[in-house]
Amino acid sequence: MPKRLLIVVHAPSPNTLALREAAERGARHPDIEGVEVVVKAPLDAGPEDVRGCDGILLGTTENLGYMSGALKDFFDRSYYPVLEEKQGLPCALYIRAGHDGTGTRRAVESIVTGLRWRWVQEPLTLRGEWQAVFIAQVEELGLYLAAGLDNGLF
């Protein structure tokens, strides 16, 4: 039975949409055969999606030094329904930060710590002015998470 990677990303602009597409492209790399990839906007994802996944990749913009309201809403609706049964869920995060992203990272890390999910890589913060390299970094993150699931590493 294939593993399922859930990608939950807030993508309100062409650049953040390109990042979400890069994450999906990495996760769907042709060498990865045993992972089903599900991509949802935070307002469309919920506890049932988390229950049905084996790993989760989160993506958010930095909004006033915090995560996007949409991602916060996803956590608000999902936290208690999945708290007990999804401890240890492999997770990763990328932040598109116009400034430094530390408040956003701290907020998501606090929630993930409460959920007892397991970081499989340090959160990726894409800081400052837009750079084309951001796309490759997020694609690599998607690939890393999917390959780890595919190979039973997490």
C-alpha cells in the first residue's frame, strides 16, 4: 500500500504558487514509486486529511511576523481531532518570508511540538526579495520528504 504525503500550502501569489508546484514536482519525482501525493490549500484541508497521511509538508507566507491565517485555521480545525493518533507524524515546513521569518517559524514549531509531530528537516525559510533559487530549494524539500517516506526512513 503506498504511503501518502500531504502537502498543505498557502499560495496567495504567483511566486508562492510556483513554490507549491515545486514542492509537488519534487514529491512526484519519477524515481519515487510508493508515495501518493495530495496537495491542498489550508482552507480545504482538515483532520481527515491528516489522519490519512504518512507525512506532511507545510508551506506558508510570513504574514505580519506570523504564519498565514489560512494555515492557522488549518491547525485550529485539525489540532485536537488528530492530537492523539498522529503523534510522530513526519513533517517539514517552508516559509516564504519577506522579512526574517523567525516569528512564523516559532509559531509553527510551537504547534508542531504540541502535536508531537517529528521534524525530518530543519524548517526552510526563504527570506527577503524573491530569488529563483527558492523554487529549487522547495522542490528538493518535497523530494526529500517523499523519498524518505518511499524508503521507509520515516
